[in-house]
Amino acid sequence: MDSYYNPADLKKFGNIAEFQKEFADKFFAYYGAVFAEGALTAREKSLIALAVSHAVQCPYCIDAYTNDTLEKGCSEPEMMEAVHVAAAIRGGATLVHGVQMMNKVKELSM
């Protein structure tokens, strides 16, 4: 294996119950409820998950939700736009912390 990321491990996700079944069962029940149809469609939730997958940089999630969004009929432009939304939010979150730095510089300069 050339990296820590092994695509075959995605299929083993359910195996997390082997070491702590009670918590895994609760997690999977919650996960299933979150992704059930509600105020948002399953398609919308899948696009959100794809964007978040990129923001948290989870290669397993990126693979899973790339497949899921395609299965739910999302187009390549929609998928890439979701990724750009995640990138804009992540970039903005970094930049807004620049205000903290600016405040500190001003405080120290007084």
C-alpha cells in the first residue's frame, strides 16, 4: 500500500461495530435518519455531503458521495459547484480569522 488511504477500506466501514457495537449501532441509526428524506431531498443531502467531504478532506467520503450524487442524478457541473461552495466557505473561514490577527497587531501596536 502506497498511502494511508486504501479505497477497499470504504467497504469495511460497517466493521467499526466489531470493537464497539453499541456506539456503532447508534451512529448508523443517526446517520440513516440524517440522510432520510425530510425538509431536504436525498439528492440535496448528497450534494451537501459531497461538499463537506471535500471541506474535511475525507477521501473515503469523497469516493462514497461522488458515487451517491451520480446515482441520484446529479450532473458534473452541479457536483463541481458544490465543491466550489465548500472551497469558498473554507477559504472565507481562513480569511475571516485574519481579523483576529489584525486586532492583535493593532493591540500590540498601541
